[in-house]
Amino acid sequence: MMRRCLLATIGLLASASVLSAQTPPSQPPAPASTESPSPQETMEDPQIGDHWTYELRDDISGDLKSTVTHTITDITPKEISVRLAVLGRPNGGYYTYDRAWDLINTGTWRSTPNDGTGIRAPLAIGKTWSFKSTDSNTSSGVSLKTSGTSKVTAKETLTTRAGTFETFRIETTYESRNSNDATKKYLSEQQTWYAPAINHWVKRTHVSRSEGKVRDRSAAELVEYGRR
């Protein structure tokens, strides 16, 4: 990449020299433009059609599990509806979030009032918040009581295939217990790198444990995003 940038710079300088040599002496050079370059479009306010594509990997084996695109399909003052399309699969799904990107409904699981894993704007290093929810599986009837905390631990520049982003790193820990059997509990740790400019996370890692042992370790990383 450094070599490509250097070659591009040399090429631009060479072109400028040729154009200068071709200009008649009596013709004054054109004045330099005073216009500022257009800023890159941001996605701070969600719009229908906004989309983010992630590669999801198993952090234990390193295998690519899936490539998933999240696309906003509907927006209300309180909720954001998102369609999930999984590469290579005919059927995806629909998720419902609140406006802070707390998950409310996946179609199988419903969190009341929400799962608490979104953001709390404005973000700042050291900011913390706690959350509680009841998570119900509409297929199996399983109900979980969840409680957790989140903390903004750093501001970091993160580069993925989608580009380079200024992010807040949010560390979240939470515990879920079976409502019918409190001895069955699950501990989870999540790290989120959230980029305000695109109103979404650039990377997320997740570790879950039960009976003191790691059961799942995964990572999702942004590879493409855009606005309709």
C-alpha cells in the first residue's frame, strides 16, 4: 500500500510538470481551487437501506462460519428493523433493535425490555451502565434472567477490509440464569468496537462460558457497508 501511494504521488507530480511545460508563457496559471473537499458521507442518523456486512469466525478453530449482511428495512421513533441475509443461504431472518442498538427480538428470542448490549450515547471513555432483561425463547419456552454491565474502555483506530474507523471500545459482561433452574447459568463477555460515523460496530468478539468452561468464542468483523 505504501509503495502504491508513493507511485501515485510520483505520477501526479510528473503529470503536473508536463502540463506546466505545455502552458504558453503569456497565459497565467489557473488559480488554485479554494473549495474544500466534500466530507465522506456519514451514517449517524439511520436510514432505510443502510447496510453492514460482517464475516463471522469461530475464534477457537479460526474457521469462517458465515458472511452476514444487516440491512435496515424499517425505522420508527423507538425501533429499527433489520433484515439478515446470510451468504449462500436462501433464508435469513429479521431482527428488531431499539434506537440504541439494543436487541429486542430475533424471531426466536425476545428480550424485555431489551438485551442491553447496545450503546449509551454520548460515549466517553470511562462511561458505564448496567442492564437487566428477561429473555424468552418463543419456540422452546425457555426463559432466562439476564443482568450485566458495560464500560467504554478506550478510543481506538481500527482497520478492517471495509476501511479505517475511529471507534469506542465497549467491554460488556453479563450473566444469564434459567428462570426455572437458577443453578443453570451462562457467563458472557463481549467487546464491541463501535464507530459513530457509520452508527454501527466495526468488530465484535464474544466468549460464553457455562460450568466454568468456554463453550463458544467468536468474532464478527465489518467487511463492507453503505447507504442506499
